[in-house]
Amino acid sequence: RRQGDRIGLVLFGDEAFSASPVSFDRSAVVHALNESAIGMAGRTTAIGEALGLAIVKLREDPAPQRAIVLLSDGTNNAGSVEPEDAARLARENGIRIHTIGLGSIRQADDGSPLDPSADLDEATLKAVSEISGGTFFRARTLEELRAAYDAIDGLEAGDAASPPFVPERDLTAFAALGFLALLTLALARFRRSAPA
């Protein structure tokens, strides 16, 4: 839904990597997201490194508003960068970080409490968003996750520059025909001016 925005994707686990560069090509981001799988970057959670990489990708972006959306179901337990330090760096570069703590709280069939988000570190996610000027959201259900993204859309609404024009038709054939026409004219002139 973010028409006209440059969007990128950073995935993280044991370490962070850029799955899709920041660009207007939203279909490339969707493709990278669809190709990703839980655990493909490892089973730990390098939140600080993921934020650091996202900041590097956005730091030089000329957009008037720049934001990172951090979606996590765990705690920072990998990497050498602390999430709060990354949040300070984001603030210094005018980048807000909105954090979403993902994970439901449900009970097992036998009535004993089962918390699938027991590893979620809400305190750190709240601190990261607060330090950077962003907002923290808690998503226990799919509806709450949608509501969090809707709220972020509202917080980050603004006039964005239009993406560059991309022609609907491939125009290289016309350029090739024009080149051949010029080449034919040049050869015809060369033959007329060549001594017999």
C-alpha cells in the first residue's frame, strides 16, 4: 500500500542481511519476503545488527521522512550491537523506529499456561521506539498485527516523491531501428563521396 515509497527488507537471525535493497520496486520486496523462511538466517535474534544495517541503508536516503519497522518475536541475543545504541544512531540520522512485538499468549489444552512469546523482550522494543521517536505496538493476533501496520501507515503518511517513470512497453526496438536508419544514411553518404 505504500505507493511512491522506497522500501527495503532486512532479515535477521544469527546475523542480519539485506534481502532487498531500498527501492521503488515493491514487487521485489514482496518476492524477497515470500522467499524468506523462519530460521533461514539462524535461530537467534540479532536485533541490534538488523537495526544497524537498516540505518546504513537509509542514512543517505534523501526522503524527508525515513522509518524502520522492526517486527520481532524475541530478545536481542546475538550480534555485537545493542538495540538501544542502534536506536540512538537512528535518532541522530533522523530515522524513527516503530517496533512490533509479535506473539500470542494462549493456554494449552490441559489448562496450563503456554506462552509462545516468552522470549519477547517488550522492554527493549519499547525503549528502541521511544529513543528513536517511534511507537511500540504489541501484536498478539493477526488483527492486532494489521492494526499496528495501519497505525504506522497513518504515522508515516506524507507526500512522497513519485517513483521514476517506467515505460509499459519495451522501446529498445525503436532505438535500434533509429540507429539502423542513421547507419544506412551514413553509409549512403560515404558511398556517394567515395572516389570511383
